[in-house]
Amino acid sequence: MAQHAPPARGARLGRAAGARTGSGPTESPVNGVVLLLPGASRFSPGPMRPLARALARAGGGDGLVTHLVIHGGESSRAEQARWAADETVRRYGDVPVCLAGYDAGGLAALRAAGHGAVNSVLALAPCLEDGTPADSPEPVKHLSGRQVLIVHGTNDARSDPEASFRLAERAKKANRSTCRFEVHSDGHGLREHQAEVVALGVDFVLGAVFSGRYSRPVTDALAAPPPLGLRMPLASGFGRSLRG
């Protein structure tokens, strides 16, 4: 039987940030990993860079490591995200993995969430395919058992926020641990309220990967039935009293 080429040929993990890794007296145990899946354009990175820095600062002391998944080759972003989760298990063992993606990376995070190591998904302005036939919608059953947060700007002209609402609505039926926040007046890059988006992402990731505890707005969004928990407004100034 012919051997298939590795589906994620060309992908690689960027340098680890967060918990101290390596050898020697400064080594720290790795207790969780966030795989950052960037968007399709390097000229429009969205909030991924500040999110990566904030996660490293906030979670490094608890053993959180972040890696950028560097896309390359012809395989899909979802396939490369699955490869990255495999590589995470090889490097760090049985630790919880969060897939955090923006734009095309947000869609890849949602699609790759069925990997056994993944316990949570953060999808920022996910680029869902327009015009998906009603009889073949984006699958959601594999999200069961994961913590899922979708964040979308209401003025997004590139990726229809209503598409992510409809996906979240179906996902909520398969997985109660699904919520969605709307960033009012913000566009695809989530620039106008970037600080709040980053704070929300950090709150969600630390809760999903480590403690199981979230700020009150996230707790309420996860508990609320549709559509309330799927149209949760992201309050201006969110994060100033994070976990207060």
C-alpha cells in the first residue's frame, strides 16, 4: 500500500513562550499549551500578537506555554493544527491544549477541535465559508466536551458575524459549554476594543486550561440558553478588574 505524505508538511511550531522550558535549574513544568493559529494575511494579524504576550505573562507562572503554528505547504490549516496538537503531545505529554485562532485560524481551530488533546477553543472573527448549503453545514459534533468561545465584531465586513452566530447556535445543542461574545461597532480586525478582546481571551483560556473558573460575564454566557449566551456583549473596559 502506498504511503501518504504527512498531511501537515511545511507546518512548524514557533518558539515557546510562557513557562520556562529546557534544562537546568530554571526549568518549569508545562501544565498547559495554547496553539496560536494566525489569520490568512500576515499584514492583518488581528489581536493574536497581544493575546500571545498577555497569555505568556498571565499564565507562564502556572506552567502555560504558547506556540505560534506557522503555516506552510499545501495542507489545510485544520490539518496543520491537528499536527501541531500531535507535536504538543510529543513534546509535553498529556497536557490540556487550547486552540486559539483568528480569521482563517479561527475556522481551523474550530475544525481541529476534535483532537484528543484539545480541551478548549478560542475562535476570534472566524472566517466561515459563505453560502454553505443547508444540508452540509459546518460540523459541530466534535466540539462536544470542549470549552468553546467565539468572539466576533458586529461590523465585520469580511466574515459575516451572523454565520458564527448560527454555528454557535448549532454547537450549543451539541455542547453546552459554548458561548459567543459580540464586540459592538468593531470590525474584522477587532482593533477598536482590542484590550477587551485580549482580556476576554486570557480569562477564558486560563479558566479552560487550568482552574475551570471564569469571570462573571463568561460564566453567565456559558450558562445562558440561546440566544442570550451567544450574543453576549463585550463590555467596554472588560479586564480592568479581571477575576476580581
